[in-house]
Amino acid sequence: MKKVFTLKKAIPVTFLFTGILIASLDLTGQANYNITVSGTSFSPNEITIFAGDNVIWENVSGSHNVNGTTTTYPSNPESFGNSVGTAWSYSYVFNTPGIYDYRCDSHYEFGMTGKITVVEVADSYLLTINFQGMTPHVGQELWLSVKDQLGGFEIARTNVTVGETFSVELPGIELGRFYDVDFFADHNMNGRYDAPPTDHAWRLGLSDVDGNETLDFTHNTNFTDIAWKYILNLNCFSMNPHMGQPLTLYVKDQSTGQYVDTVTLESIVATDFTLQSFAIQPGSSYYLDFYADHNQNGEYDTPPTDHAWRISLNNVEGDTAVTFNHNTNFTDIFSTSGIPRESVADNQVLLYPNPASDYLTVDLQTTEQKFQKIRILDLLGKELLSFNDHSGSSFQKFNVSSFNPGLYLMQVEIDNETRILKFIIK
């Protein structure tokens, strides 16, 4: 989907639904970005990084070079590059913000070019929250989250044991930003969030940051249901074979077969990275189904054409971290439901992924029942797409890439019964 996010330097991230891509970091906080050089392309050929980050080019085939000199590209803030050769590795630390163009001199005429956008590191400041009068919760766990009000993303999370008076310090707030500071005391001590008054929860606002900030809080009963979300981190390592390829993660409830979250990376730009979801709930079990679009055709293909994996996550207790190292133990994630056949209701209809962006699959999950008709409607009942299956099937895939983002309805006729399902286009 980690308990504390307190990086001094914000890492370049791609927000795609709830997905976050984080480059690999060394102990100094410097991010390392890998670019594969082969054929007539750099992969990926465009990336955005922070000043002080390191880019590593690996020439895996052919004779190439990296030419980003100001002689060739006068608008580049500074020069970088190496000589033409084979089987080389070249790295460069970009310290000056700006846009850098570069090329391979041997294959420039074939379009072998790249672009690196270097952005300035935002100054971050310290948020201190002083708690007083917390007598009703002494010895209990208090969980706290800081979220950007505009972007909705979380910049910090921590938990502490409550004393009558104590302070929490969290780095990472930035100038001019607005934040929500959400926190709750696990009043019934069951190890998870329960809406007030079972647990005691509050929200403080932090407006227009102008440096280090301090919030003072005194215990009160003006509770707020902060709808606390638990984090799933899927930490991926050694993803070298998929540099520059899209990757999608589906979080699937094991008991219902429903997809509760979809996390998409448009392009893998580092061999080690983290996928993050906020859709898991304590007490539930999930399948983490994910695949790299290895042939880069924009859709899922059965392995080994694409590389796909499934990880079982059983009986979630709260924030959860899962480690995955690249391997070739592939799973066809869309033909293996993982749900025992006897546990699937006769009229079970599954839609996945939901939310969707390109393709939407409707699956009866049984071999006995067949579709008669499928209609996709907008919320006003206007038919946008229909499918009549006179031969009978229990599985159908639709291209919904042309649909505008929003909520839609699917009307499914099965054995003279009509079902209405909702799905989201993101």
C-alpha cells in the first residue's frame, strides 16, 4: 500500500490514483535513477528528478554515448556526457535545476534522444505538536498523520505512547502549504481505528506555512471521524528487466474477489521503488496482483508475454509492508481468482480493475452461467456501449479508454436475471 514518512528531501513522485513511485535512495538521501541504453533508444527517455540526484545510464547493447554538452545543447544549464563505446556505465549528479536535453551521437538521426528535468529541492520545515491534558489516554497508542490539503497526499505518519503531556515532531512541511493534522488515541486498545466515541479522534488545520510551525492541543471531546486509512507498501527490488515499462497493482479482497484499489505507474524509472495503497483494512485478507507491461502494448497479456505476480496478504493487522524481489515465478492474475469455487455465489459478477482506465473486464467466475446482454450506461441511463452474446460466455473485456473520468453503471443480464453494477473510470 511503513509507519513514519519523514524524508528531509521530498522524492519525485508520480501520483496516479493512489500510486507513488519512489526512486532508490542511498544513505545521504540522494535518489538514483537508472536509464537503459540499447538499440536506438534511452529507456525511459524522459524523467524528472530533484537537484542533487544521480542518473545512471547502462549501455546493455550496441555502441552508444550520452551527449548533453552545452556545445550540442546551448540551453542546458551544464554539460554532461561520455564517449562512444560499448558495454559501459555512466553516471552524473545533476546539481543545477533546469531542463537538460541529450542524445546518442551515433543514432541521433534515428531519434535516440532524452530529456531530464531537474527541479529545485523544496525547503522543508519542522512541525511540532504539543499535547496537554491527555490523562484519559495515558499508556494508550496515539497515531498521527499529516496530509497536504490540496493534493490529499500524506507527508508524514507516526505513532507514540501517550503521556499526560508530550510533544511530537515531524519534518517535511513546506512554505505556503496547507495541511490537515489527523490523530487518534486507541481508546479501546484494540490496535486499530474505530470511529468516535469508541476511539477519540481529532483534526487540526495548519495554514500557509511560513517556517517551523507549532500546534498546541489540549484534550477535549470535540471529536472528528478522520476515517483513518491504513498504508500498504509494496517494496519492489531488482526490477531491472522492466525499466521504462508501465506497472499496475491491483489490491483484491480475498473473501469477495472485489478489487479495492488500482495503483498505476506510467513508467518504472528506478530498479527499486515502492507502490503505496490506502485501501487495506485490519482483519481482512488481500491478493496483491501486479504486472509489468513487458511488451508495452498498453494492456495485460498472459505471462510470459507480460510479467505478472500474486502475493497473498493474510489477516491484515494495520499498516503493512511487503517486500518483492523480481523473479520469474509468474501468475496469470486474471485467470486465477484465488477464490474457492464453492465460495462463489451463483450470481457473483466481478468487475476488474475498478477503478479502470483502459480496459474493464466483467467475469461471472463460474462456467455454468453465461451472459445474455451487457450494457454500459451513464448515471442518466444513456447507453454508451452494449454487447449481445448469442453464443454465450462468462467472460468479457471492454475498451473504456475513451470514457471520461467518473462513475458509470453496468447492466448485466444473466439467465433472465438483471444485475446493476457500478464502476469508476479514473
